[in-house]
Amino acid sequence: MSLATLALTLLQLPGMETADLTVAQQLKQLWADGGWMMWPLGACAVVGLAIIVWKLIDLSMKAVRTSKVLRAVDARLTKRDIAGALAAARESDTPAGRILVAGLERHEEGPERVMKAIENVGLIEMAGLESGLVWLATVSNVAPLLGFLGTVIGMIQAFQAIEAAGEVEATLVAGGIKVALITTAAGLSIAIPINIAHNYFVTRIDRLVIDMEETAQKMIDTLHEIEAGSAAAD
């Protein structure tokens, strides 16, 4: 979410619009009313947007390449062509390919060694797939807290103004509360879409993992069958 998008979102909230001002002027006024806390909130929005764009491109490319290599390996495993499956996995620069290569390179050592190799490499590749998600989760948690902090600071300033004035005026209280709540609205406007994006990426990664697990299990079953056939022939 860009800063402009954030500000436009805030302007759609009831009571946030300003009469007789252009959109640019309203955005500028909104930013000024939010105080200095709008700067760390803006930084959260920029960081969140950058990570979302990066992960969207990264996972989309990996999903296409993963689907391709899994189909190729699966086709060769159906024919019990271990060497062909290993070659196809090596040709792909994907997490799925590296996991399958780790298992197929040990196909002569027995299914248990294959499973152990897949698990070890799988943990490393899983960490790579999830890279960046911790930052999205952090931003989605920190943004509302920064908003609430800005609100508390704004309320303190409002009460200080009331104390200095020596009397409570409706316009003074209402204006102070409105300014204080701008940061809360900004924090929530940042956190909500980022949290949705985080959950979306987690779901996409889970789908990739399930596809890889299915192919890995088929590979292990094929190795079991080959091992059983060799034992019967002996």
C-alpha cells in the first residue's frame, strides 16, 4: 500500500473529508494533522508494499517452475525411470527440484535414507519460501500499535491544551480527538491489507508444499516397488 493509497483510504472514512479542498490539499492536511507519527506509519506502508510485490512475483515464478518440474519428474517416475527423473530435477532451479534431487541421489541407499535426505533439504527450502513473511507479519502487528501510540500522544496533547485553556470547549476537544484518531485509522488501514496478503502468501506456499510432498511420496513408493522387485528377483 503506497502513501497516496493510504491517504485516499483515510479520506473515505466518515468525518475525514475536508470541504472546499482539493484531493492533494486534503492529503497534505491529513498528513499534517496526524503529526510526526505518520512518518513511521508511512514507512510501514512502504515496506509492506515492497515485500508484497516481491513475494507476489517470487511465488508466481516459483509456482510455474515447480509445476513444470513436478510434472516432468512424475512422468518419469511412472515409467520407473529414476535416471530421467533425476536429470529433470537437476535441470530445474526450484525448491522442488532441489528436494527431489536430494532424494533421488540416494535412491540406491534405501527409502529411509531417501526420506531423511528429503526432510533435511525440505526444511531449508521451506525457510526460503517463507522468507519475507516474518517482515509482513511484523508490519501488520506494528502498524496498529504505532497508530494507537499516536492516538495516545494526540490525546495527551489535547488534554494539555484543555489544561492550558482553563476550560473545556467542544471544538477544542473534538478537534483534538479527531487528530488523535487519524493515526489509529492509518495504522489499521495499513495492517488490514498487509495481514490479508500475508495469509494469502501462506496459503500459496502451503499449496506448493503439498504438491512437492505428493511427488516425493510417489518417488518413495516407486523406490519401494523397485526394491521389492529386486529382492523378489534375487
